Amino acid sequence: MTKATGFLAGLVAISALGMSSAHAQDDDRLSIDVSINHDAFFGTNPFLGAAYSMDNGVDLTFYGIMWGTGTGSAWGQWTEFGVGVGFKALDGALYINPQLGFTSGSLLSSGAESDGIIGDGIVPNLTIGLDTDVWEGQLYFGWYKDLRDKAPTGGTTNEYVHYWINGGRKFNNYFSAGLHFEELFLSGGSNVSSMDGYRWIGPYIQVAKGNAGLRFSFGTDTTSDSSSFSHSDFYKLQFFFSL
């Protein structure tokens, strides 16, 4: 190998190392969280959230939910996709994540009476997570509002409010337990008034190691309105991992 060839090979190697290092740094900016959820009302609804860390300390966030794999298949294969921002507060104990989602399907735009469409509904939502050495918790609030009116004659568009709050104690690096409260109700629409959906309350237990784990929540439905969607026990199973 000549000196010129050796020098050129060295430059190529240094450039490759630099590109590899830059790529690794870019990879470190992006985090992925995946959960496979199954509950007594929605059935199976896989979720994926992504957060890209920007230089100003704020994350650009994305999320997607496949509602159509469970009972959402009857709602035009209901799908939700959204974007937002995320940032830490209280020395990193809280993570605050406002987002704006959009649904495709038929539940909001026609009460599941017409074909599924893009832009079925809009979903302003907020998630706040708590994570310390001892305590964990999450608050979620979402407003599911029809964005397009495709209801047939005599039909209706729908609006829903869906929220939950849970919190618990970490007993060690692997086990935690706490309480889960969740409510879904029909808040309105073109031809309907409000109506109870479900109101769940009960304990949860969680087993996790590193970036993977499972959580089982269970309890009772406390709704009493005769027009509510269900009156039964509730159960909710989640498998989750982070990349």
C-alpha cells in the first residue's frame, strides 16, 4: 500500500467513525415506548409512543393507537395518531405531555353507522407521568370530538371524554402496586345528550425489570345509569417495553 493510498484509507476510516458517532448520538435523541393493552371494554389496543429530544430540553412527541384490533373493528377499524410536546418538571419527577390526536374510522363522525374515514375525529389530550425512586403514577385526559359529520339521516355524531388517574408505590426494583381509576362517558353529539360509559376503580399490581414489564388492574364498574355501556367487573392487562 502506497503512502497516498494509506492516507486515503485513514481518512475514510475516520469519516466512517465520525458518521457512526453522529448516528449514535441521533439515536440517543429518540426514545420509543410500546404497550399492548387489553381491557373489558375496548379489547386489544396496542400503543406506541415516540419522543425526540430537542436541544431546548423539550421533546417532540408522537403516538399511535390501534383501537381497531379490539372492539374498534366495529367502528371502521378505529385508529388514532397524534403529535405533541413533552417536558420534565419538579426536578424530573413529572413528565408533562400535551398532544393533539386525530382518529380515522366511523365512531365519532357517524356513530359507527357509515364507512370509516380519515379525519373521523380530533383528540386534544394531556398525559402527566410521575416517576420517583418510591412513587409512580399517571394522569390522562382526552376529549374525543367529531371532526367530520358523516352520520346518515336520523343518525348522530359522537363526543366522548376519557380519563384515568393511577398511582402506587414501588416496593423494590421489580414490584409495585397501587390504585387505578378510569372513566369514559358520552359527552354529547349532534342528536344525543350525555351518557355514562364506565367508571372503573380498583387496585393494580406491576412486575417489571429494566425496560419491560406487565401490569394487571382489576376491580368494579361503579356506574349506575341504566343507559351506560356496561355494569360489570373491570380488568385491564398491559405488556410494555421501552427502546
